[in-house]
Amino acid sequence: NPLRGLYELGVEATDRYEAARERVRKFLNARSDAEIIFTRNTTESINLVAYSYALNNIHAGDEIEATVVKTDDGQGNILLSILEHHSNLLPWQMVARQTGAKLVYLECEKDGSLPDEKLEAVIGPKVKLAAIGHVSNVLGCVNPVEKVIELVHRNGGVVLVDAAQSAPHMKVDVQALDADFVAFSGHKLMAPMGIGVLYGKEKLLD
């Protein structure tokens, strides 16, 4: 087993394990291999953020009706697009139930797009976390995650990007995106089942 002992095979296994972490760091262009966490799949990566970061940093109080129309009261605490895979819906519903935070769903256009004006209408100072798929697993739409990240960061929130569909097909540069968390599965990249990755900015992981 890696990370468990100082015998010869244990050391070799640990070296290979950490070399894989460095390979993933380069693949994502992360700053440090300390920002790479191995999980079982995308679902576990998203749940890890929900059960650790979100439950401790999102609270009730900034609540509006679930709508895409800007209201005088501001925006909700957790923002999702209606395009999300269940793995990126259920954990945030759980967080909302446990914390009393408000969950807001962003509707898409008929072609699956998320226009800037809709994003600007719902992303304001009360959005503490946005979770969005980089590419839709149903429609194949490439979502404007850069715009989402820019707007959420402008207001002090964080963004989780579900890259399960994008990582196998396009460059995912976490520094260029300025994403806070990125999750994806190995089996979509020709790796064995049971291997997933969570990238997180080191300051948030700390």
C-alpha cells in the first residue's frame, strides 16, 4: 500500500502514487501537487467539497425566490445551472437543507446556452458558491465557466467546476480559469474505474 510503510515495495508504491499526483498537477496546470486530491470519482469529489467547505462556509440568511430574474433583495446563496448532472445537484440540495441556505437554479436558453445577461441577473454579492458543469453531459454545450467565475469572484464567492465531460476533450487550465475547485473522473480519461480527482486552491483546502 502507498503511504503506509517504509519497506521496499511500499516506498516504490508511494513514489508512483505521488508521481501520478504530479502528472495530474501538470495536466491541470495547478500551482502545487498539494492542490490535487485523489477520490473515487467526480461524484465523491463534489461531495467532498459539499460536506467540508460548503457546510462550514454557507449559512442561511441571504434568501430570495428561486428565479432567474434579478430582484431587489439580491441573489441566493448557492447557484446551479438547470443543466447539471445529478452528481452536481444532490449535494447542494443537501447543503441547502442542512444550512437553510437558498438554492437558485439558472435556466438555460432553448439551445442550452447561458447568456451573459442571465448570469449577471443572478450572480451578486449573496452568491457564496456556484457549481457548474464545464460541458453538459446531455447536450454537449460548453458553458461559460470563465464568466461565471469572474462574476462570482467579483462578489467574494467560490466556484466548483464539474469537468467530468471537459477534461477528456479540451484543455482544462485551472490557473487560467481561476477555478476554486475542479472535479473529474479518471474512467473518462481511459483510467481504471474508481479513480477521481478534486483540484482545490491550496488556501481553500487549508
